[in-house]
Amino acid sequence: MAQPAPRTPRDARADTATVPIRALDDGHRLEITQHLLSLDPSDRYLRFGYAATDEQIRRYAERIDFDRDAVFGIFNRRLHLIAMAHLAFSVDPQLRTCAEFGVSVAKASRGKGYGSRLFERAVVHARNEGVSLLFIHALSENTAMLKIARNAGAVLERAGSETEAHLRLPPADFDSRVSEMLSEQIAVTDYHLKAQAKQFWGLIQMLQEIRQGVRDARDRVRG
């Protein structure tokens, strides 16, 4: 029986237009580590399938192969990484068209659809990289992740406390390639604007502190 088609690149473009999602690289490894370490024990359990310790999370972040895999992130105005997705490509040459998707969202940023947006972004990238079968391995109690998979048309197979979802992807086309290019351009521009704003307000705060210090020094002299 044919599977429902995943959301089209046109849908993804419309959704991600207001949620800039940037491709991350080795230079973001610290932000990735900090984001994952900020997850509480229950969220770590849902994300990794086990109660990951700080040391295990650090090792996971250190071992991300950015030359092979793709990692996407959403930053807030303070340039804190509040949501990220890891698209891990198969290391088996015979399964080069397969990849696995994992996502985490900071607790304070839930309910805004960030997980779904990251999934849509990952799907477009996976298609453009020749992936035809996308897997999601999650605990059966991870209802948020399984809802994302189900809404995309994935087939879910439950085995006890775990659920395996797989989604067949159509081949890349002109629309999917343009969609990814535009999404990345928007995200990079957004990131640079946030960085400039952070630098500007940091300078303003520093000047205010200097002025306050000068005023305090004058008051002490007068006193």
C-alpha cells in the first residue's frame, strides 16, 4: 500500500519563513553541548532513549561528524540554541540512502512547532542528499516525536517500549533544492542580525557601566 506523501518543499518554505533554521557546523559544537546539557533528566531520556549523563552528552556532542551528518538549529535573540535536530546518515555503504532523525527542544520553547519545523527542514535536506528512507527511533512514550512522524505520513511500528517510524522520501527536484538554499540564506542572515544586535546592546551596557562608575567616583570624591 502506498504511503502518504510527505509535506512538500513549498509547505516547508511557508512554515520556516518565520522560523529561521540554520545548518550548524563544528564551530557550533559548544552551543550544541550546552543545549543538550540544559535538558532535564526526563527530556534526556526521551531524546536519547536512556538517562544520559553529562559525560555521555559531552561525548555525543564531541562525536558528531559534521562532514557526514547534518545538524540544524534554532537560535533565540540572545543567540542561545533553543532547538536542534541531528540528521545522521548511515555509515553502511549498502544503506547510503538511509538516515535517522533526532530532535530536542528547550522546555521554555515548547509548543511553538519548532520540532515540526526542524523535521521539515531535515526532510528537504535529506531528499537533496539522495536519502529515500528516513528513520525515527523513539520511545513509545515520546508522543511529541511520534506525532511529528505520523503527521508526515510515516509508518510506525511499535515494539514494547520503543517505536520505529520510517518515511519514504521522493527524489530531490528543483523545488527542494531552491527551498533549502533560500531557507539557509534566511537563517544565516537572521543569525548575523541577532549577533550584531547582541554586540550593540553589549556595547551600550558597557558604556552605561562606565558612566555609572564615573558618577560613583565623583560622588565619593565629593563626599
